[in-house]
Amino acid sequence: MSLDGSNVDTLISQLGYESRGFVRHNRFSVDLTPAQGNQLTDIPAFSVKIPGWDVTTVTETNVADPNFNTGGHNIRHMPYRKSWNQGLFITFYMQYGSDNRSAFNFINKWNNQIIQPQGPGDGLYDAVRNGSLRVNLGESPTQSLHWTFGECYPRVLYPIDLKPVEDFAPVLFSVQFTFRYYDVRDGEGNLVGAL
């Protein structure tokens, strides 16, 4: 089978794989909404890393097991808190041309809204409070998931690597966002999960 001119869906159908699960390539977009100014919607991204969590545990020693009389030398791990990480990490395509609405230019202007050389001032809370970011995953509005991050702003713009890896590699830039809360909803607006 030739790979020229093929996409993932074509390869999946030719190989007979089920295409409703992990085999299908992601179809997602990003909506950026700073506190002030315009909104940039439906931005294609190279990759998006959604934050996760872990369950912090405490180790208890000398726990007597009622089923065994071992003198209280057992160890037990007990969960006590769900810890969320700040892993909202998005890699965008670098766009060329004089478009003032490119993702790179938009994020740069967003940074300039929240940066205050004289230090945090009265307007900083307002500049951060209304900022949001939304990641849309799915092929249609009714069959999709939406992650909405509130009080969000771009925290780190990583260096852009122009080293050629492959002849056809796109130019990318990566941004880490900080947020205060987020929720996940399905295409009908039902809450799936929240922080």
C-alpha cells in the first residue's frame, strides 16, 4: 500500500481497523479569549497537553491488621488529597504573512496585557480574571468534548527551534498556560468533569 496522498482515515479504512477509538487522529481546535480585546477562535494546534492529577497519599506505619495478628508492623497507604498539575501545554503552528490575527502575534499581545513593568497593580486582577481558553475536541458540535479554562493567561513562551528535523517539518511554537479552574463538558453542555 502506498502512503503517498493518504490520510489516517484512508489508511484505517483500507486496513480494516475500527475508526471510532484511539486509532483515529485527533481533530481539535483552540479558542483564545484574553480579558481585553478580541477573541481568536478555531485555531489549529499541533498538539495540546491537557492537565491531569494525581492522588497524594500518606504512609502509615505500625498499622495492625485485624485479619492478621502481626504486632502492628504493617504499612498502609491512604489517599488524602487530589493534586492537580498545571500541565496546560499547547504547541501551535507558526503562521506566515502579515496577518495580525496569527496565533503567535495574538499570544504576544495577550502577554503584553498582563505584564506590568512597575509591578502588580490594581488592574492586574481584572486583566487575568476574564481570560479564558477553550479546547474543542470532536468532529461535530454534538459529538465533542470542550475543556474550558478560566482565569487563564499564557505563562511561558518556549524558544522556537528552527533546526531542521525533516524536510517537511512545520515551524512550531509552544506555550504553557496558567489557569485557576477548568471544566469539561460534552457537546450538549453536560458536565463531565471539573476542577
